[in-house]
Amino acid sequence: MTNTVQPTALDQPLLRRADFGDLSLPNRVVMASATRARAANDGLVPTELHAAYYAQRAAAGLIITEGTWVCEQAIGFANVPGVYSEEQVAGWRRVTDVVHANGGRIVLQLWHSGAVSHPDHLRGELPAGPSAVNPQEKSFTADGFRETLVPREMSVPDIERTIADYRSAAANARRAGFDGVEIHAVGPFLIPQFLNPRLNRRTDSYGGTPAGRRRLLLEIIDAVAVPWDGRNIGVRLSPYWNVGELFTPDDQTLADYDELVTELRDHPVAYLHLQGRLPAAPGDAPDFEAFARYRRLFDGPLIANFGFEHGSGNAVIEAGIADAVSFARHFIANPDLVARFALSRDLTVGDPATYYSGDANGYLDYPMGDWHDDAR
């Protein structure tokens, strides 16, 4: 199977329209969630910087926002906005209004860090996770990265409150004018912690077996769907996440994800957003089979993510393995990414030193192309 397609003008798979349930996409170039740490205020409220940033990228087939805290207990990264206060809802309403005014579609990603937090974020309290096991990660605080600690184990009432927090956040997202929500279940954060048998050592109904470990996610999906009338709910998974000793995509964990993805068909999931396998070497094309494995198990729309370029993005859609491709790094540095793909123009390279810098530098100042010479 080839991993490249030579695009011809506007006749490209990435530029074809698509319907993801009630979400109508004019193209299949999706803006992936990317933490940018620009909510540098005490209330973690989205600002005019956020409104301008997302408006610049409104040509994407679908914008998926940065991960957004569902409650104060979810916080695990400095200067990331939330969606649990009225001030935050009002800030996000400014974002959605300007994106819609520019013809865009935008969904809010709902995030909880769980054990990958730090007392610095939680007024001195220990973070909570599925079990009292240190995830051996780092948490980005106002004083830089800090090592995680052994969390406290969540009680069943803690879990029930967390599910209620997701439902409330989803309702707030609808009031803020979003077109849907996406459940963040990637990396080392709360939901993947529950899915991971090395971190989830519970013996109650939220652990002990693969079915028990995926119960939290499935109950969150169903709760989040209520204020959205069962529509426009995406889920992002990373079965191949491979960082440290506690997250390893071995045969057993991949088999557990097989069962999970199959079960998603019985829940109100508008699309599956799948992060693929880490390439063997920098510059290698994405592993298409890593996505095909789950395409065979999930019969709804699938967004592929991780390591895609223009050609490989066209190819994975043309092969029928994905319905859309999401880009994070490229959208950071190329607000006009869709136009650059349409005209086969070179891409600007971003500056990682400004990813979390907190101001407009490296956030709003990437160049937009001047395409008047291409009008023919």
C-alpha cells in the first residue's frame, strides 16, 4: 500500500466534503487539539487571543480545540482554559461566534488530567487517579515541569462526581455555541489511566477486567451525550501511546482497545479520532495498518492523526482507511493550511520555544499566504 498521493489542484481526497453525523465538513483537513497555554489569568478564561487564533484557522474542515478542563479538580497544566465557570463559557462564546462568522465549525475537547497533575494545580491537594500508583510523568506548573506523585485512589463517589462534571462541561460547551464536543482519552491522562491495567489496580466495577477498566469512558460518553441529544460527540484514543514503562502498546493492551473500539458502536459516538503509532524514525510515513486495525472494528467516521503530511493524508483517505486527517503541528504554524494543501505550497515550520509562551508571539503572528498570483 502506498503512503503517498500526488494531488492535482483541488481534486484531492483531503479537500472533499464529508458528513460526520450532524457535523458537515467542507473538507477533511481537521485541526487537531494542541495545548497552547494562553489562558494566563486567574480564572483560566479564554481571551481575545483565543478568539483570534481559532478565527485564523476557520477554513479547517473541523476545528478541535485545545483540551479544556471539565472542573477545577481536572487541572494538570498551567494556563489551560476551562469550561466549568460562567466566565469561561462567556469567553468560549466569543471564540465560537468569531469562528462561525468566518464560516468554520468547532468542537470543544473535554480534558481531565487525573493522576498526571500536581498539588501546585490543586491548592496543595493530592491529585486523584484510578489507583494509588505514580504515573511517573511530569506536570507543567507555573514554576515549570514537576514530577508527579503517588495520587490518592478515587472513590466511587469521586468517579460519579467526575462523570457529572463531564456532563456539566458538555452542557456548558453547548451554551457556549460549540458544534459538538470531543472526549480527550489520549496520552497518560485520566481516562487512559483507567484503561491501563498497570495504573488501574482496582478490584471494584471500575477495574479488575478490561470491561471494568473501560466502564468510566463509556459512562462519560453516555453522560456527555445527554445535553447534546446523543449527537456530535467525538472520542479521541491513543492505543499506541508508548512513553515510559507504564504505557506500552503490547498485545494485551491492544486487544483491550480492540474490544473498546468495538463497543463504541453501541454508544452515541459521532466519530473516532485515533492517534496512530509512533514512526520508527523521524520522517517515516505513518503506519496505515495501525489505523486499518480499528477501521475494521468501528463503522463510523474515523479521523487519523499523528505524523501525517500532505501526501500521506491524501493517501490514507483514498485508501478508505480514514475519513479525515487531523494536523496539530502544521496548523500551529500554518493558519491557512487548507489553502496551502489546495495549492501544494510549502509549509511554514513552527517554533517549539513559543508553543507555551503565553502571549501572541508564536501564536497569532505566523504568516498567511498571499495567493493572488495563483488566481487563474
